[in-house]
Amino acid sequence: MELSKRLKRIAEHVDKCESVADIGTDHGYIPIYLVKEGICKKAIASDINKGPIEKAKVNVAFEGVSNKVKCLLGPGLNPLKVGEVNGVILAGMGGNLTRDILLADMDKVKKYDFIILQPAQNPEVLREFLYKNDYEIIDEDLIKDEGRFYELFKVKYNENSEKLVFEDELYYEVSPLLREKGHPLFKEFIEEKINRCETILSFIKEDTEAAKKRKSDLEEKINKLKGML
């Protein structure tokens, strides 16, 4: 099975193990790929909506892995039993929803060997939550697929993990770990953020106090971003 660049990178971060669950499954593509490639022996494709699950069932049957991939309907981690899988994947949801799914099922979260998170929006919300709470950051990654950047977190619950707390919220928007390891896409990622800020700045024409404050904040952010290059 051929995966998109984004989904392939998610799969590459999965440890070889007995079983994995893909929450909010993308038509079952990742679970199918994982069992066919021998990365895990069994997998669960789970989604809150019936449509994706029905499509996942069709794909699972078509790929001949019905004995290895189970399709479950339900919200978040709810369909899973405690300890049923070694790790979980939550990809394609907003950072806020991803955080809330983890918080809603901490008994399960604490048991996972790894958790792979790839938010579609608001990654900074998720990063701040992970950095400030009991999560060991195993790895962070950056993917560009069809002209769009995606941020990925591989974490594990660990109450003894080092907390990363920053006064400047920019460090939750821009990963200090990706910068430290010199990720090959980091420079392009920062340049895109600078361009976006400069575009917004060019549209601020008003002379109100609120507009002046917004301009000042954007100029400060642009300078900080340039300092990261």
C-alpha cells in the first residue's frame, strides 16, 4: 500500500511491536500498512464517525488483513481497553482535541510505550501541554506534504520527565528541539512563518492603538523568528 508522505512518516515513527491503534483513522491506511510491513502483528483502526470506519473495513478486506486489523467505532481512546495496545497514533485532529483525548483517558495513556501525535491545527497548544506535563519527548519531527507543514510528536507518559517551561510562548510555536537537532526543514519552516507575519503586517493600515500594538507585536515576532535562522 502506498501512503502519502505525511502518513508514511507517521508509520516510520512506530516501534516494532505487538499492537498499535490509529485513533481518528485515515480510512485504515496506517493500520493496514503497519501490519503488511510487519511493523506490528495486529492493529486497531478507530474513529468517532461511521463513514471512515466503513471505508476502513472495505480497505482492510480488500488488502486481505481482516484477521489482523480490527475496526472500532467510538470517540477518542474510548473503544480501547487498558493495555490492549502497545502504542497509539492520533493524527489529523486539532491540537486542542488531541490534548483533550489524552486527558480523558489517562489510565490508558500511562500504559502506552509510545504515543505518536500529528496535529492538523494548533500544534503549539499541544506542544505546550506536552512540555509542561508528564510526557517524555522521545522525538519531534517536521513533514512537508503537498505544500503544507505538519509537526509530529513521539512521546511517552513519564511522571519523572523533565518539564520544559518557557516564558516566551514562541517556543511552543517553534520547537526548540527541532532547532537544536538542525532539522533539514527547519529553515524553510521558519521562513514560511516570517512570510506569513510580514503579509499580515502589510495589511494593517489603521492608526488605532490596537493596530499599533498588533504591528509592534508582529515586528517583535518577526525579529525573533529571524534570530532563529
